[in-house]
Amino acid sequence: MRVRHDTKVFKLAIAALGGQGGGVLTQWLLDAAEASGFIAQATSVPGVAQRTGATLYYLEFFPRAAAEEAGGDPVLALMPQPGDVDLVVASELMEAGRAMQRGLVTRDRTTLVASTHRVFTIGEKSALGDGLADSDTVLQVARATAKRLVALDMEALALKHRSVISSVVLGALAGAGALPFSAEACEQAIRASGRALERNFAAFEAGKARAEAAAGGDAAVASPDSASLYDPVPVPRNLKAKALMERVSKEFPGTCADLLGIGVHRLVDYQNHRYAGLYLDRLRSILGLDSPARQYTLLLETARGLALWMSYEDTARVADLKTRAARFARVNAEVGAGDGRLMRIVDYLSPRVEEICGSLPAWLGSPLMRWGFTRRIVQAFTGGRKISTDRLWGYLLMRAMARTRAWRPSSLRHREEDARIREWLATLAELAPQDYELAVEMAACQQLVKGYGETFERGLSRYRAISEALPALQTGSDPASAVRELRDAALVDEEGRKFEATLARLCENRPAA
Amino acid sequence: MAERSFAKEVELLRLTAGEEFRGEGILAVTKALLQSGVAYVAGYQGAPVSHLMDVLADAGEILDELGVHFESSASEATAAATLAASINYPLRGAVTWKSTVGTNVASDALGNLASAGVKGGALVILGEDYGEGSSIMQERTHAFAMKSQLWLLDPKPRLDSIVTAVQQGFELSEASNTPVMLMLRIRACHLYGSFIASDNRRPPFTAADALEAPQRDASRIILPPYTYEQEREKTEQRWPAAVRFIRENKINELIDGPESELGIVLQGGLYNGVLRALEHLGLADAFGGSRLPLYVLNATYPLVEEEFVQFATGKRALLIVEEGQPEHIEQAAHQFLRRADLQTRVLGKGPFPMAGEYTGSVLREGIRAFIEEHSPRLLNPVVEQPLLPAAQLASAVPERPSGLCTGCPERPLFSSLKLLQKEIGPVHVSADIGCHSFASLEPFHLGASILGYGLGSAAASALHSRGDRRPVSIMGDGGFWHNGLTSGIGNAVFNEHDGVTIIVDNGYAAATGGQWVPSSEADAPRRTARLSIADAVRGVGVRWVRSLNTYDMKGTLRILREAMSTREKGPKVIVAQGECQLNRQRRIRPLLDRLRKAGKRVARKHYGVDAETCTGDHSCIRLSGCPSLTVKPNPDPLRRAPVAAVDHDCVGCGVCGEVAHAAILCPSFYHAELVDNPGAIERLMQQLRRRMIGFLQSRNQRKRALAW
């Protein structure tokens, strides 16, 4: 038999997430292709992948005319071959990465049309700290690997037009001119499917426009909305606040001004000017140990940690934040209220004996905590509470809690936290002269002490474990990196397996002193 | 009604002669059955054949018109046993399930059926789920064909070839009085393509006719002296008859090629892949023209020795392209050539890996290796594209395992189990097959073993001590009705087990696409549903039975504690109820939209996390793992860890709030109740509230402003 080398197969792979509607997109592409004179074939592997897992659709188009001319029936493949795909569509950034890993994207021929938004994997989300994958690497590799990259945040467009990502993807494909058939054919396919036409078309058009604009290069950067809740510290009008900010600019190096400004602002908002003043006093003692040569790393790290620690989350703070107008507005925006829709905010609080007693004056709180029977009385007030913060009574209740900030400085919790903070600062002051790096790492350990209830206890105990291990670690070769290693380990697993193991290893490795 | 409605596809089943069918492979099979005058169809859903069941379940009308009996069997064993109708009567019957798991379940009935032999054509349509994405263990159906003397068809993955295979399958079965298995790989089942349809045929003989004149033939009974007779019949009559039929009807294809000193023998199902690989090596064109002779086995068992020998004669070497292990075809080939005293080299496993799916690159590299060894001149130097990213991305791209859907009712159950372990220490969890299998992955890490569908409870049988620790077994409602009621619960009662079995009652066979099960709550046309799992369990003698709503985690935890500690002897069974959210949303969304449009009052909940109070520890995520509970960069310039956030897919199931309470997590969770078309009074009240609270808020704001 004669072998003819004139293949005109167009190969298209769709890397998607189960439940993202890849099936719908595939059907649209098939209809458009067939209407445009192609023999079209598609395969997929549903099954469990459809349940939120990574999944791949594969399509091949062959010109009907060419087949008839050759008088043959094209044999189309059911799986993509590495290095043999014309168009790769990824409806999420990491899926684009996965497709590249499989070798489906090659410099010589592959157009990569990818959405830059992230759907984080359970692994990334489960981390006790920051476990997010590095989007930039994937984008860089995409630029380097694809013949042509069209990248844009398709999810954002889908949301904007209250439609599904599939319509945006199809629009992007049409706009990028990445398909062997016209944009009209795609529109016709959507029309034929007849579902949610207006929205789908709007989304389609949006994707098309963005892709046309982005054609050639890549458009958006792959980071979700990182808009800060905190505007840069406003210029103070209150005299005491002014005084504080002047202290910042007078007494501290300019490179630290912004961060310290945020700290001061945070603490005035949290308690009062005196409290913010204390913050600066404490930082001065650290400033003395630091130097421009070291870019004030220790001061900055301490300033960040100290601001957070001094504004520890107690009942008063939480209640205060939850009752602010800005917060109501934010919730409205997030859940898409407004336009004639009523809304009601219900907050989930579950105070423990510790929180309740902690917020009481120490003279009252600590005995209540200590004695079994009084503890039991307090117990009665614990447990899950749902409070309608935007109903009058709920609001007043929350405000009442917020009001307890008045006696916060004398509260049991405050006494405890204040002691810890002093201890922490003392440690830093003691370490800095002998081992600056170590002091910086210890300053950074503050980030372990965060959250509420169990989370707080866990973090605190690991922070304590590290402080207690210090003498042992200091006899080691590189205590600074040891502490860094421990801090990272503390954020690996809840049960603390990794942390315990690391701690044991680091403490035994040291030469017997 | 399944997860997907097949109303449109059903219309495809009505196509008449000459019209073009455009659709999925498995639907083409369904159409082919009707075209072959099938009298009855049964089966058990499972990827990749679920759609066959689903579309027929929606096609009641057409089936009635044609007088075709259809049922969703209780299990694959039931489906296989259904084929008994073709032993004594000239009825064409087809059954379907996921292989090899389903074939394992069905093997008792299949073995007996194969021994008795059939009068009417009996076709077993198998969706083979072999490969990296598969959710079942990797096995070959081929071994079943060999041990039970069932014939195995493995057609080319083209709709027309598949349709022909169905037709020929029935004929082969009748010609050799043997049930025939038609195997389709998962991608072939989900293959979208087209073929020219022909008219549907009413079965010439029906169940009614059979019952009018009942037949029996003692020699079809599996008892001595007949069993040995049947064994002889298999080898002396049915086998040769099958081989004759396959040869005479040219079911296997011999494709000639100029490079006649080499040859490739391949399973029909791998045809497209092999051709593409050859094309890449410059040895084939887009239309199936190949320089190497091909022997395409559309029937992989029994093999036709004459054809094999004929193909091998005059060749230096043969390459056998056969997926999976053991390499039965390759072994047979060696035997054939030895008997024919041919010196042709036979290669298969070697150029190809013993285990794993034959993907595009595996096929290309295997064939290249074979040619390089035996006729290197055929290969023109290849320019490999550098696949640079792989290494760079290895660390950058995180795994994305499957998991429970947004708002899944099983999530709070497993969160509760996790919390229970925090209280009483780790427990042995015997997992089962179904969506709940995902609990063995992140973030739950529950489940020590999965032994098979409905066998969760049975798999804990040996782990019953008289001590106070109890094993926990999971079982889905699907698995429960499939066999768990007897193999698990009944067995536990009979043997006085003390363990805890949790039956996940979500109202559907959810993992396979939301098919009905006997305990489904909604109206199931042509089915009797709404059977109570709790009653069934009591019926087999369980005394300690509790039902719970999984979304109520407090209650769930209480009952779990009780189950683990109660003095009550015997198995403890918990029926954990909560409708599959995927199906629920499909059910209520359109409903609510209609109400909204009609101006009726509609309230819904949306959950959220306050970024200002979230400290980025993510214990909520570790306890729930809901897809819509995600993270976003921390808006607090002083903080580093990303904060939890709820995305727009939230269905308001409330689990995150429940978790926050049950685990005493943090005060960051809230839910917003959104009301469309609120009443006048409601609106008025809201305005008053807005005024008063707004006033107070602005007063506080002013105070704060004054301090800065």
C-alpha cells in the first residue's frame, strides 16, 4: 500500500479540572469544527477525575475535503503524543504546568492558551503557613516553551459576566486565532447549544477581546486579588498620633518608617496612644542592637512581629473588627448583596473558658480559671454561638464585647501576653550581640504564635519548645539556620511529627558540651 | 435519572437507516444493541459504561415500542445471571459493567453460563478502565476469557467498527453457543465520532414467547454427568466453531505492507495508537496505509492459529502489541510458531513495558525499538523536540488528587470522624468504594484498606477483639445494596462483631454518576425506591441502629462517641444521611431560579471568612477540604501566611461554620443570608435596622478617626 505523507490533522488538548465544564467546551469545539468542514473526534477520561481532579480532553480535526480527495478515512488518535500537539488549552494555571510537564507544549508548533487564575490544590491549602505553589515559574516556563502564549485570567471574566469559564475559553481561542475555523463558527456552536445565551456570549466576547489584545504576548499576571485592606497609613490629625509618627521619623531609620507607621496605627486602633508609645519604646531597645550595615533586618522583623503580638486577637478585638461599617460593606461585596437583595450577617463564635476568663480583669479571671467549680460556671457560657451582627441585639452584644477593651490592659490574657512579649524581647536583646542572625530568626518565630484556641496553644507550645532548645542549639555549628529549620518544620503538620523529629535531630547532633 | 440527563442522546437511538449518528462510543453501542434485535439489556453502572445504563434508563419509551426489557441490576452478578435467559431460549441479551472489578463480581454466574452455553446470542459489554487514571486495580479481562471459555472482542476504536463488533458479537455467540465479551477501553467509550445508522429491530422472540412455552434441557444443568459433557463441548465443538466464524467473517484484519520481512500483531483497541506511532516514524499515513504488514486482532480470544501462522510465514520478526500482563497473546504466538516450526522472532514485552497503559509515546518508542533491532534502515533520523519544562516544573506543579465536591454531605461525616480521633485516639477505618473512598486522601487521611465494592464492613471482620477498641467500617448506599447488606452487616450479626459500620446514605450511586439505588428518596420512574436502609439493617438482626444528618456535626459526633463506647453487644450501624450535593443542586437550582423569576421570596446562605481576623493557620481547611473553601493572599501587610476564603461556588451547606464550632476553631467564619424578593415588612425592618446600626457605626468610626 502506498504511504501518503500529507497529514493535515489538527491536534488540540484541553487540560482542565473535573467539574469545570470541559465537556461543554469540547462539544462546542466539535460542533464548530464539523460545521466548518472538519471530521472531528474527541476523547476524555471522566470517572473519578471528574470529582475535582485534573483531567484531560483530547480532540483531533481533519479536513473533510482532504479526506475525500485522498479517498480515505483518516485514522485519528485517542491520546496526545508529546511534541505533537498544535493547541493546548489550560483552564487553570497549574494545569497548564501539568500539560507542559507531559511534554504536550513544544516550541516548534504549540500555541498555549491558558487562564492565569489559580484553583489551589488541597495540598497547598492545607499548609499551616504559606504552602502555595509558585505561579511565576510556570508562567516563565510557558513563555519559554510555547510557540505562542496567550495567558489571561479567564475565571475573572467568567465571574464578571456571571457565566462559565468554558465560554471565556472558547472566546479566547477565537480571539487568539488559535483554531482552524472562524470565531463565527464558535458563536454558532454556542447558539446551537442554546443555554444561558446572553451570559455565555458576553463571556465569549470578553475572552475574545482580551485574547485579541493579548495576542502574541501574555496579558495578566497570575496573582489573585491582593488588594490590601489597609490603605497606607493616613496622615494623622490627632496630636498624640502626630507625636507618635514624629517619633517614628525622628528616632528610627527612614527605611523602617512605613512598617513602624503601620505598627503604630494598628496599635492606636487596637488600644490607645500610650500602648502605641510602648511599642516604639520597645523597638528602641532593639534599634540599639541593630545597624544600617545589616539593613536593620532585626528591627524590621521585630517591628512586624511585635505589632502583631501586641495586637493579639482577643474577644474585644474580634468583636470590634466585626462590627465596623467597612466590614459590613466588605461582606456585602463578597456575597454579592445589594440590588434589592436583603442581607443578614451571622457570625460564628465559640468562646472557651480561656477566652472568657482571659478577657476579664486578672484579679477576677485567674481565680475563675483556677478553681474547678468556678471554671464549671464559666463553662456554661462557652460553646458555639451564632450572633446576627447586623441585627440590633446582636450588634449591641458584639459592641459590649468590643467595649471590654477598656480594661484590656488589666485583663488576664493581657498579663500573659505581655509577659511572653517581654521574655521574647529579652531573648532577642540577649542574642543580638553574640549572634545577630540567630536573633533575627528568633524574631521571626513570633509568626508561630497566632490564631485561636487549639491553633494558638499548638503554635505557642512549638514556639516555647524552640526557645527552650536555644541553649542546646547554640552549641551547634549554625544555630540560626537550625531555628529557621525548626520554624518551617513547626508549620508542616498539625500533629507535629516533622517538628518533633527535627527538634530531636538538631539537639542530638550538637557536640557534647 | 442520573447526574446528566440523556434526553438528547435518547433521540439518537431513534435514528433510522442511512442517518448519521454523532455521539459517544458507549451510546453507539446502545444504538447497535437496538439494531441487533436485542431482547433484554441489564447491567451495573460504573465508568466507563455508566452512560449506556443512563441513556437506556431515560429511553423507557423506545424500549417499550421495541419490546426490549431493560433493568439496572442489583450487581454485576445479577446482570451476568440475567443472561441465563439465553441458555434455553433464542433471546439476544446484553449486559454491561466496568471491568475487571465487575467481571470479578460476576465471575460465578459467568463461569456457569459459559459452561452451560447459550442458544440466543449473549453479549457482555465491558468498559475496561486500565491506565494511570484508573480507580481500580490493574488487571486483564483476557484471563477471564481464557479460564471460562468466553470469547473476547477488542474492536478498533472507531464508532463504525464498534457497532459492527456488537452485531458480530451476537452472531459469534449464536454460531458457537458461547457468551461473548466485547471490551472497550475507557477512551473508546467516551470517544465522540460518527457512523451511519440502520433501523432498530424488534426482537423476533421475546420473554413473553418464552414464558408461553417454557423450555428445559437437562444437559444445560451444571451437574454430573453433564458438567464434563459441557467441558468437552467447549473444547470440541464451541471453540472450533468460534474460530471458524472468526476466520470466515474476517473479524481479524490482515493489512499488507511493502516491508514484508517484519510484521505487527495488535489488539484492535490499540489500532489508532499504533497507526499514529507508525506515522510518527514515517511508516504510515493518515489513512491507515502502513509500510509494515499489520495483523489486527478484533477478536483477541480465541486466537486463530492458521491466520497467525500465515501472517508469520516468511517474516523475520513479529511485534505483538498487547496491553497489560500477563502477555497471553505473546505466549500463544510462541506456541503457534513452535508448532508450525517457524523461526520468526516474536517480541512484545521487552520493546514494550510489561505493565501500564500503552500511551502514544510508549507505542512509538516500543515500535521504534523493535524496528531499530530488526530493520534500522526503515527509520529516518528523528529530530526530538527538547521537552525542557518537565524538570523545571517537577517541583512547581502540585498534585491534584480527586476529592469530595463542594458541599458534599460526606465531608462533615469525615470531619466528625477526624474530630472523634482527636478525642479517643486513632481508630482503624476500613474504607469502601464510592465517593467516600476519597476520604483516604487529603485532607482526611481516613481508611486503611479498600477491598471492593460494599466490602468495607466485611474487610474489618478479622479485626474484632473483645477489647474496648472498635474498628470503624465505611460503606456507601450503593455498596450496601450491591452486597454489603449480606456480606457485611448480615455477616457481622451472625458472627457477633462488635464494630461500627457507617453507611453513607446520599440517595444515589453518586460516584458512578448519580444513578438510583433502592434507598433513593426522589421518584424513580419504573423503579421501586425509598426503601429504608435502617429497616433493612434491623431486618438482618442489628439491634443498635442510628440515623443521623451528616451536616449536624454535633449530633454526628455524639452518635459516633456512643457507637464507639456503648455496652450494647453486636454490630453498631450508623446510617449517615445527606443528599448528594451534585444531584441536589441539579434538582433545586432551576426550581429556585423559577421562584426568583416569579417574584417569590427566596433565601440562600453564603459562607465567608473575615480576612482581618483569620490568622492563616488553615485548620478549617484541614478539617473540611471543601473545594470552595480556599485561600487568598493575606491583605494584612504584617502577616505572611495566606488567609482562608470562600469562593463563589459555595452552596451554603454550612459545614465550614459547623466545623468552626465543633472544633472550636476561630471566630472568622460568618454566613450571609441573602433574600431575593423580600416582603414589604421585611424591607422596612431592614431599613430601620440599617438606620440604627448605621448611626452607631458612624459614631464609633468618628471616635476612631479622632484618635488618629
